[in-house]
Amino acid sequence: MSSIETRCVQGGYVAGNGEPRQVPIVQSTTFKYDSSEDMGKLFDLEAEGYFYTRLQNPTNDAVAKKICQLEGGSAAMLTSSGQAATFFSLFNICENGGHVVASSAIYGGSYNLLAHTMAKMGVESTFVSPTCSREELEAAFRPNTKAVFGESIANPALAVLDIQMFAEAAHAHGVPLIVDNTFPTPVNCRPIEWGADIVTHSTTKYMDGHGSAVGGAIVDSGNFDWMAHADKFPGLTTPDESYHGIVYAQKFGQQGAFITKATSQLMRDFGSIQSPQNAYYLNLGLESLHVRVPQHCKNGQAAAEFLATHPKVASVRYPGLKGDRYYDLAQKYMPNGTCGVVSFDVAGGRAAAERFMGALKICNIETHVADSRTCCLHPASATHRQMSDEELVAAGISPAMVRLSCGLEGTDDIIADLEQALASI
């Protein structure tokens, strides 16, 4: 299956003779075996199979395989949310005493996870601007750095990560680059092709696309050589006594070690599994992802162009807009389109932004983004309200910023709604 379209529709699952054509929902917590010996092989990671859905489930694995094929990875897993995917991808290799280099322009929840929650777990983070120079990026590394993290398109700052530069810097220091690819999706951007080692998603967004199921995914490229940097990643390169001394990088190789450890160890202990029902909904969304994403981008581009010329709009951020500071990077990494999300500052500050949002009719105020229905949010008072003004500025957010997520409605209807709402200010 070479085309992205065919992978969206048929990837991950092949029905056998007389078997369900659609991915079946295996709504079962447990699985029966004929002998304790058979089950024991599963607990020892000596055989493939299922024994408890908290770790793995056939429905989840089929959908994870499809996402893996879309991103061009070697192995993948689903999680209960995008936030869980971010945490697992980092904590799988960053333990107490570790350090992360991260872009400052990331989702507020991810910033909070790194800056505060993981700091309490003994993992420190240094944040760098997505527009930093190679020298500034190099200066952020420490001897105990374990990973570099960024978003291909930041939420909601819409900063485009220079994936190749960040990957080269990470590899020069013997650590992997982890990229959250939620906004462009693999339809528009495949970070692994530019050097990223691990790709994460909030599948709640475009992949599901209909606001029906919360979920996340982690994809391993299979390209990072853990044994070549064994001293940095003991969790993968030394015996895991909780699994009878298994060395993941030796037993499962470069292409399977990361996801196997995250599944058998972190999922076992934290239990952030995606329900099979949610995985089924996710797969339905994936089947039309290649059709929906271009329409989201068409509407996002049209809205950005309209807002950029409106006198009541102070500034617009959209990487597909000529003149945007990230336009050139967007053309490099996602020449077929970026996303349907537009961030803009309403002239008049926070109060004007709130009045504008209250006048919208088609666009609903929601704590959501990347949905089939157009919605908007005021990040400073919602998703990023835990940040100080200084932290907001560092993340590329102002008090007057509105995040507009253009859905699949008619382009003219979205523009007309924006126009009447701006007129009400």
C-alpha cells in the first residue's frame, strides 16, 4: 500500500476468509488460554498474544498498526489520550535525574507536564524557542539530556518546528527527537522522513475528526540505535527485573524495543489504555482522513487570508499564509498544506477577543480543536490559563489571541460568520 489514501482506508487490518470486513471491536478485558504454560509465555514476553486489555487488545493493535503505516514507523501503540502519549513517549526513556530539551511553543498541557509534573518526578526541562539558532539549541543540552521534544505545528502558536535541524542536534548528542504531529497529521507531514525518531498524536483531533473519542498514539521509527547509546538509556539496554531480566533492545531489536517497553512496563503500571470502542471510532475517522484534511486546510487558508486584511484584526498566524514567519518552513515540511487552525489577535485586547467570540454563530466556543465542526477558543483563559504572562509570551500566546479551528463547513459560511462577529465589536 504505497499511497496515503489506501493506507488510510485499508491499513492495519486484513480480513481473513469469512472474517469481519470492518475492524471488529474486541470488547473484552480478558482472553482464555488452554494452559497456564501458554499464558505464562505471554507474561514472559516469549509469545505474541493477548491476556489483558490494559496492556494490549486486538482492536487497538489493528488501529495502531494503521497509524504506524501512515507515519512510516516500525511499531506503534494507542493510549487513552494525547497527553498520555506525550508522557509515555518521554518517561519511557527519561527517568529521575534525566533532562529534556523542548520547544517552548507547545500545547499548554504538554508544557505543564514538562515544566511542573515531570519536574516533580526528577526530570528537568530546558525550553528553547522554535526559531532558535543551531548554536542556541546546542547550548540547551546537558550530559543527562535524554530526549528532544517539539510539535510539528505548535498548538496554538502555530510555530513550525525545523524538524531536520532539531533532529540533527538531537542525534549529535546521542538522543532521539520526539515530535507531536497532531496538527498536520501524516497526510501533510511525516516527521520520520526528516529525522524524527518518535512521533506522537492526540488522535482526539483530526485523526478522529468528529469529537467522538479521546485518544493518543505513539509511533516508533525504529531508526534510533539504543544500544549505541546504552549508557543513556538503561531502561532499554539493561535487564528489567520486573520482566525476568529482559533487555528490551537486545530481545526486541532496534525496531521493537521502545514500544514493547512502553506497552509491557508503562502501560502495565499506569494503565492509560484506549478503550476498544474508542479505537473503533478512531479507525472510522482515519478512513476519511485523507479526504477531510484538504478541506480543513482550504478553510483555514481562506480564513487566514480574510482575517489578515481585516482592520479589526491586529495580527494573524497561519503557516500557509505568505509573509508568515513560518511560511518557508511550512513549504519545506508540508508543501501540500498545514492544518485548519488559525491563530489571530483581535484588535482591542482581551475584552475585544471575548466579545468577538460571543458574537459567533457557526463557530462554537469549545475546549477542542481539529474537528469537523468549526470551533474557537481563547487560550489565555482556557488551555493555557495556568501560565504566567511571561510563560504565555514564551509560548507565543497573547491575551488577545483567538484560536480558530476551521471545520468542514462551506468556506463562505465560515468567512461570513467571522465577518459578522468582527462587525459586532
